[in-house]
Amino acid sequence: MDQKMPFFCISFPEPEKIAAGMVLRNLTLAAKNPAPLYVAAMTIPSLVDFLASLADPSSELLAELNTLIRQEFYHNHQVFQGAGQVENRLWYLPQGLVRAYYFDVSGKEHTLHFFLGGEVIFSWQGVFQEPADYYLEALEPTHLVAINYTTVESLRTRFPEFKVMANTIVRRRLLQDHFYSRLMTWSAEERYRQFRKVNPVIFQRVSVRLIATYLNMTRENLSKLISHDHR
């Protein structure tokens, strides 16, 4: 292939317009939050275990990753990626909880994804270095391991096992996106029951208000469904 392509290729729709006032409010919030604490990267056992679950990493790959990755730590409710900004890196999440969300043209908040420990956080826009149309927020004290998208592409071309890892991560994300798309076609009660069945821990760690923004229902409606299950 003559033209160098990202570590995977997929088409996606143009980003939806976001309410201008909400964009400014959240970019201001991101700017006011304390800068993340960066520390010298070390090979993190949980990261090594994660990579080994995808493919057998060579010692050469692990040694290079040790020099390229960096750790980031964020506070509770700290926004670390804003809509309109270019996402230049992806993250592995060893510990904590992160959500991706956006505001529609009417200013209504929508949560796109909750990321738990052991997941990789990335976006299609980030892969192609286009401005993001959503925000990333740490919902708990969160530890992330970051790696630049350019570095990902370099590793993919030089280490066959890393290419396998990247492709597996992409497939998992596509399945998650497919689940969300199907979820939105069901009734409110079905959305609640299916999501709780797949992600019960979310209901222990995330507020009803934020879960409601993911399930596209009112907080009151979700509270009634939860209360009914507790009877």
C-alpha cells in the first residue's frame, strides 16, 4: 500500500453540531481543571497482562513501549478532553472510571460510553486526527496510560503482534458501538434491563442522572425502573 493509513480504517458520519454554549462551558471547565500529573513511564503489570491477553508481546515490543507510554492521573469529575480539540493519543485504563459525552444542539447532555478498568479509550476522530465532538471526564480518581496515535501506527507496522492487538481492540470497540446502536432501538425498560444485565457495576459506581443520559431517558423514569426491581 503506497499511502500510509491509520492502524485501522473505517468510515463514520460527520460529527453532529454541538450547542455552542455547552462547548464553551466545558472547554472552560477543562482549562480550569488542574493539569494532569505526568510521571515517568514504567512497564505496568496490568498493561502487560492486558497486551498478553490479546497476543504474545515480544520483549522488544515491551521494551519500546516502556520508553513511549506515559501515565496520567486525573481527579474526580476532571474533564481531560474537550469537544473541538484534536485527540492526539489513546489511553489504556488500569484504574478508575471515564465517560464520553456530548451536548446536542438543544443543550441536552448525552453519554456515549462508560469506560471501566481494563478498557482502551480511543475515538474514530482521534485515529484520523479530526476534532473530537465529545468530552472525556474522569468520574473517579483515574489512572490512565497514554500512547500517541502516531506511535501506535509505528508499532503496528514494525511489530506483527501489535497489529494483532490493535485489530482486536478495534473489533471489541465495534461490537460495543453495535450494542449501543441496537440498545437505542428498544423501549426504555428494555434499554435499562439489557444495559444493567451487561454492565451491573455501572449502577454501583455511577449516578442515576448520568446513566439516564446514556439510556436516553429521564432520571425520574430510570429511578422508577430501578425502584421496581428493588421491591
